[in-house]
Amino acid sequence: MLRFHKALLTIALILYSCLVKSQDQCSLLFQHNNDTIKEWQSRLQQKGLAAIQTFKGEFAEQKKWLYQEKLRSVLEHFDKPELVTDTAANNYIAAVMSKLTPALKAFAPQEINVYISRTGIPNAFTPGFHSVFINAGLLTRVQNEAQLAFVLCHEMAHIFLKHGEEAADQYLSSIQSKEFKQKVAAIKKQEFGQGRAIEELFKKFSFDSRRHSRFKETAADSLAIVWLSQTAYSLGQVISCLEVLDSIDTDRCDTKKVFEQYLNAEEYPVKAGYFGTTRRSVFGAAAYDDDTESLKMKDSLRTHPDCRQRIAYAGTLIPEAARNTGSKFLIDTARLYNLQQRLSNEVIEFALSHEKTSRGFFYAVEQLAAGDRNAFVASGISRSLNQLHQAQKVHTLGRITDLPNPQFYTKAYNELLYFIQNATLTDLAKINYYFTGSALKKYPGCKELAGSMAACAGNAGKAEEAAYWKKIYDQQ
Ligand SMILES: [Zn+2]
């Protein structure tokens, strides 16, 4: 009987191999080029060190030290495979940049380097040294090129107006101030709670050149609007872009519904208790009301806060008549959408390989909710559940997942974090086994799914199936 079973498996394996050869693989990621990274890294380092040498005047030495630290932390982005090196992707951004002539002229003969980060956090920032970083999390949300052009102009305006340097100067003078020194002296005399008091003091005087005051945000918006008004891009898209930024932290999916729709098997149904607090959870009942305090807290976490005020201010600068003129696209609609499609896979991959499993899992859940069911998203879900299973087994779950916190995270992400806290090893294994099994029927050529199935079938106690999928994985 066993021999018969094995023979069947072998036949299935041969049939499967033929089938697979006729199908595309599911790796929809960019190729990573290490030489490009090294080139970029040394270009930025040279540029940075040259800029640092020019510092003169009061606090010049401290400023040099501060900027060396800053340069070191910027260069960290080059250590992990965080930046997209794909030529077509970078050429596209360069093509959009080439349409922003007034901004480029303002910096000539120096050039601005734009880097695409694979991080899913929706943000763009300029760490100085004539460089702009735009995260995949933001690039995938802009609705057209004109909005992308505005984001780029806004960041370039921060550089042109030397907002980062101003912040550094303010920081250096504040820690040299009498007020700061007096506070440190007072804390030294304190008998208890010194540590906490120092922490509070540094929070008050902390330095983050990426966070700008409301005044600097509107100044950057104004200059960006002036630059953009001299290009062929639509000015009306500035306001639409700010609207997108304003809604960027709101939920795009309902976690429970995604589970019910995609991770619910007849043989192993989704349980009601997955998504709420239980005694295993260290946090109390969730409160998601957007009360003033939690809104304030959310806003303080953004590097570009105060979107509502920025929208009102931009409205005063852009006349009604100018809003419907200009183009949403000057380069190519398809190239932006193709880049966005690729990047939505990259955020899952980067989070699962280099950030936190819980985030990669969430990005994949968001994409399932959008009906975007490609093989890579399915394998992202499957890999997430395997990583969680493995970590829970060896008690290292805390390292790969955020903890639920209704004050910091949205309802949808919190629900996923509660699921991670509540699911047992059996839940993780069984849910994944049925999910991956059905995904493989849909995407039989996906090597990552086969590899993932080998692991989750094993976890679900199906040793023979695990061996079968392992063989398939090795053959591909
Ligand atoms: Zn800004």
C-alpha cells in the first residue's frame, strides 16, 4: 500500500514538473545590484565629507561631529539591501526629475540624488547631502506623476532652504544654552528618578533633522508650488497629493474580513477570538476612538504632520483656474503603475527579510484585501505564518512582531497583532496549510509557495506531503 502511495506521488511529481516548466515563476522582485550600492555609497560619502569640511564659525566642531553622525546613519540605508538598484525604476524617477527644471536649476551645478527605499512606511525625507529618500510605502500611494513631482519638489525645497542645517544649529545652541545646563545640574542633584528625568529632558531637546516644524513645512510647500508652477505638471495635484498624505494613516482593510474571506478553510474555520484582547495579551481593551490625544500622538509620529493646515495653505497659493491645467503624467502612466506593482511586492519582501514579520504579514493582508492576489502576495502570507510558527516554537516571537498598541497603530494592524498574540502553534500551522494548499492550486509554478508548503505541511503533521513539496522546491 505504501509502495502504491509512493508510486502515485512520483507520477504526480513528474506531471507537476511538466506543468511547472510551462508556467512563469512567481518571483516578482527587482534584481539587487551590489556594485551600484557600493558606487552610491562612496558617492554619498565623498559628497558628505566634503560638505562637512566647509563648516565654519560658532559650534563648527560640534556641527562637524553631528553631521558625521548623520552621515553614518544615512549610510546605514546602504548596508541592508534596502535601496532599489533596478535601472528601469531609477531611470523612471530620473525622467520625472528631468521635468522639474526650475528646481534642478536652483541647485546647478550640483545634482540631487533620489533613492527609492523598499520600506513600507509611507514617507519621503531628506537627510542632507543633496539626497532625497522616497519610501516604497509612499511611492505606491501617489496617484500620478504630478503628485510624485510635488513630493520630490517639497523635499528639494527642504534642502534648498537648508531646513536640516537650521535644525542642527538650533539643536547645538539649545544644548549649549543656560536653560539646558541648569536643567542637567538640577537633575544631577536629584536623589531619585535621574534616569527618567534625563530621558524627559532629551526628549524635549531631541534632534531629528527629518522632522520639520509647521513653519518649515509650509515654506517647503510654497517653494515646491513655485517650482512646480513653472513645469508642465498639474498644480491641482498638489492639493490631491496633500489629501493622500492626510489619509495615509487610515486603514485600507478590515483584517477580520480578510481572514474570513481568504484564510478561512472549511476544515479549519477562523475563530472569533483571534482578533481581540485575551488574558494572554499584555494590553487592555482596545480604544480606537480618534480622540484629540491619540490624534496628537499619531501626528507627532509623522515626519510630515499638519496636513489639514497644509491643504488650507496650499489652497491660498493655487488659484482655482490653475487647478485643472497641466498634466498628471508627462513620462508614462504604465511605468508608474508597473513600478508601484513591483514595489508593493518589495515592501512585503523587505519587511519579512529585514524588518518585522508582523509588518510584512500586514502588507500582504492589505494587498489581499485590495483583491490583488498575485502569487507573491500569497507566498508572503504563507512565509509570514511559517516565520510566526517557527518563532513561537522557540519563544522568540517578540523579536519579529510589534506588540498591539491602539494608541500607535490603526485598528486593522492591531487586529493582526492580536491574532499573532492569540494564535496557537496549531492555528498557525493549520491555517497556513489550507491557505497555501489552495494558493498552490492557483499558482502551481510558484517556487516560494512550494517551499513554504514543505514547511507548513510539516508543521501541520503531514510529513509525506512535506517531503513531496520539498522535492518540488529542490527541483525548481
Ligand atoms: Zn517636509
